[in-house]
Amino acid sequence: MTSIGIDTNVLLRMVLNDDAEQRTKALAFGESLSEDKPGFVSLVVLVEFSWSLISRYRLPKEQVQAAIQRLLKIKTLMFEDFDAIVVALERSSSPQVDFADALIAEHNRNLGCSYTVTFDQRAAKSIAGMELLA
């Protein structure tokens, strides 16, 4: 199976309607994908996607999580470390937990790390697998 990598700006255009021309192209690209030739979404792209929706587009956390959940259901998209994304979404449903931090901790755990060090006190308190570097 051959996949096609998707950059953050294309993924954003697939979800947002802020640039009609780019959205048309992104949606046409999305429709051209198949289960045999899926689009690939890396963790870097997914974190940028989440950050962009929250920071630049000022969407509430719940809408961002809903957008990611909708993307995960698309059969023609393939995600790096799908299981870590699902766990991170579950953990970040708590108001204290940031999706990106939860994803970093879970991805690192899946790669064999016993924990992830951080200077982020909130993340260390609220995310299993994150420890404050003192």
C-alpha cells in the first residue's frame, strides 16, 4: 500500500472554509484518496492542526477534539500511532489536559519510554506518564 502524506495546511482546508479555492482543491484531493491509496497524517501534522485551530482560529477545545475525532473515522486517512491519538483524545477531554501534551506522553510510552519529563507543571500533574523535571 502506498500512502500520500498530508501537510497541515491541506488538512486545515479540508476542515475549514476560510479559503474557497484551497478548500475546493483539498476536498477534491480527499475524494481522490482510497483505502488502497490513503492520505497519511503524521503526529507532527496533527499537533500543528490542533494548535492552529485553537491558537489561530480560536476554536474551543471541544470543537477541535470533535474535528480530530471526525478525521479518525475517515477510512481513506491513515494516522501515525492511531492508538496514541485515541488515548490522547480521551485524556484531553478533561479541562486540565492539553491534547498535544497527552499525545506526546502516550506516543513516547508507546515507543518504550517509562515517562516523559516536562517543565509544564500542569501537564505533570494531569497527565499519566509526564513527570516534572525539577
